Amino acid sequence: MSDKKLWAGRFNEPTDAFVEAFTASVEFDQKLAHFDIDGSIAHATMLATRNILSGEEGDLIIDGLERIRSKIADGEFEWSVELEDVHMNIEAALTADIGEAGKKLHTGRSRNDQVATDVRLWMRHEIDLILKELKRFQTALLNLAEKEIDTILPGFTHLQTAQPITFGHHMMAWFEMLNRDAGRLADCRQRMNVMPLGAAALAGTTYPIDRHQTAELLGFDKPAENSLDAVSDRDFAIEFASAASILMMHLSRMSEELIIWSSAQFAFITLSDSFCTGSSIMPQKKNPDVPELIRGKSARVFGHLMSLLTLMKSQPLAYNKDNQEDKEPLFDVVDTLKGSLKVFADMVPAISCNHDNMRAATLKGFATATDLADYLVRKGIAFRDAHEIVGKSVAFCVEKRCDLADLTLDELKQFSNVIEEDVFDVLTLEGSVAARNHIGGTAPAQVRAAISRARGN
Ligand code: ARG
């Protein structure tokens, strides 16, 4: 291999040593190697089909690239910063291996369409893995929801006791959030699955290429319509980071609830020891580090979304070197997201509910006050008046330090004479949740139906 750079035909001076390292991306973009080789094999196959390369040259290139792939997989490939990036490292190694034919691989393409293709191939693969992990997490939620379908806990608004709900219903709320996340990722995957290759540097190429063939070989839905757009835009990466940010925001909310619920003050759930850590000074501590860390990790994903947006803004058409900066944020978004989803999928089946604590907490805070108001409405009182009557009853209970269900019929009657013995049915927690019996409601019957719909039964 000569010391000269692959692009240095017009250069008289060598690259400044610091600039060489400063502009290189191989330390991180080697992650794309497998996809770079897939792209090159498809490109070489197409060049040979179109007689731009001979069949023999095409075969030499493809065999050589497969040898390089194995070397990389075995950790035996020597990456060189002097060769700047993953693309030129692989091309130089190919030429060193097979000679003249290796120099023909780059016919009719540029690193600009090459890198845009690689990133899309990599991201498509990663989205598929993320969607699988998301599904595993959702299945864990369905199982937990089913197991705790009748478990009652307080539902909150403003983190103040609002109305009784079932734990199964709460888990299904998380399930729905994740369903939309999966939809966003699938949508992003579909919009992204368009092939830049053939756009070459920016304007297309003079060779009689067949972009439909390459697109088909690489599993893209179609070739990109416009060469300038194909090499320059990274909106698909921004879209992915934004779907990832929304998903991390959801994981952060779920984490927050797990943290609150596992505190000594709430003690609604117990997290498995294998997902908690201790304190080096306080022997009694069992800290919910894993959900805390995921709550914290949402910050870096949001940050990467901002980086990518800022990276793209103001860039004139077409490719600019700025775009090399898309990789590290994207790689970190993927690693963070996959790790967080894996942890949740593994942690959720090991959550155990402390039923007595949940029940005791629901009995505090007048969770069935709305049920009493609805009862009065059914007896002919207007809702606004019913609200006032129950408000007065609650004030009485606060004074007496008891719950609505602890009042005698006579005590309740002083607030409204329509109240009869049957009021006690609506004041029970079970009665309260069972009464919210319509699609989307917290009644166990409805949660059971929701789980069954979610399972596709
Ligand atoms: N390493 C570059 C990137 O990540 C590859 C494309 C380089 N193209 C160029 N014209 N310098 O974007």
C-alpha cells in the first residue's frame, strides 16, 4: 500500500498529523463495517450486471470483501487512522488483497452516497432489534397486568389520591404508551428505507447504473428520488432520535413511578434485589438504581436529538463534512435505548405487588368521593349539587378522622336524605373500580378485554 491517501492525487503536501486525527472517523464509524460491506457487494454486483465491471472483477471484489468481513468479525483487521474512515480502510484492504480489481469498486459512487447508505442500513437493523426488545417488554407488562388484574391501588392526579384503579389498568397504560412508540419507530423505519446509493457525490453518475437492482439487493423499498437530497439530509436520523427521545421520556416516567412505589412511604411494590443496589454507609438501604439510571439516561438521548438538529440546521446542499458528526450521537442513542429496554423487559416480571399496602393507601384520601357523587346523581340530584354534598361529607370525615365508608347511614343522611343503605356498595373499592365498566375504564372486566385485544385474541 502506498503512503499516499486514496484522494491525494492533487495534493503536494502531506496532511498535518493533528488534522489527520482530527478529521478521521474510523475510531467510531468502524461500527458500520458490516453494512459498508453489504453496500459494496450490492454495488459491485450491479456494476458487473451492467458490464461496468467484468464478471470476473465482480467476483474477485465480492470474495475479497467477504474475507475482510471475516477478518473484522474475528478482530484481526487492522484499522488505520491514516485511512480516515471505515470506507477507505476497507477499500484499501481490498486493493491490497486482490490488486487492480479492488481499485474499481468505487466506480460510479462516492463516499457521500456510501455513508448515507451505510447509516440507513445500520439504523434499519437496529430499529428491528429495538422493536423486538420493545415487544418483549410489552409482553412482560401484559403478563403483570393479567396477574394483578384485581389489585387495587390509588390512582393519582397531582400525586394526590384521586380514584381507586386496578394495577392491571396501570400496567396497560404503560403498554399503550409503548405501542405508540413502536408505531413511531416502525413509521420512521419505513420512511428511511429508501436508498441513497447511486447519488454518487451529489449529482448522480455518468455510468449506466441500475439503482433499482442495488435497492432490491439491499432490501430498500426504492432508490432515493433526488441525488442532492439523498447524500445530504439526515432527517431520518433526527426522526429516529426524536422517536427514541419520546420512548425514553416514557421510560423515565415509568422509572419515576417505580421509584416512588418502592419507597418506604409508599411500599406498593418490591423490586427484585438483582435490580437494586445498596449504600456504602447506610446498611438498611436498597436503592432503585436501575430505574433511577434510566430516568437519568433519558437526558443524554434528548441531548443527542438536540445535537442532530443543530448539526443539520443551516447546512447548504449537498453533503458537508458536518455530517460525519451524526454517528456518535446516533450510536449512543441506540446503545442507551437498547440497554434501557432490555433492563425494563427483565425487571418487570420480577416486580411484586404489596397488596395490603396498596389497599390501605387507597382507603386514605377519600378515593370513592366521586362514586358517592355519582350515586346521588343516580338518585336524581344534579351533579353540581352532588359535588357540594360530597364535599361537605368529606369535610365532616376530615374532622372525624375517618373515611366516607366509615360513616353510619344516619351520619350520611344529614348531608342528603336520598342516601339509603345501598350507598355502602358504591363506597367499597371493589364497587368503585367495577363500576367503571366501559372501554378504556379501570374495571377488571375491561382490563381483561384490553389485555386480550393487545394479545390479538
Ligand atoms: N466519514 C465521512 C462521513 O461520515 C464519509 C463521507 C466523506 N465524504 C467526503 N466527501 N469527505 O460523513
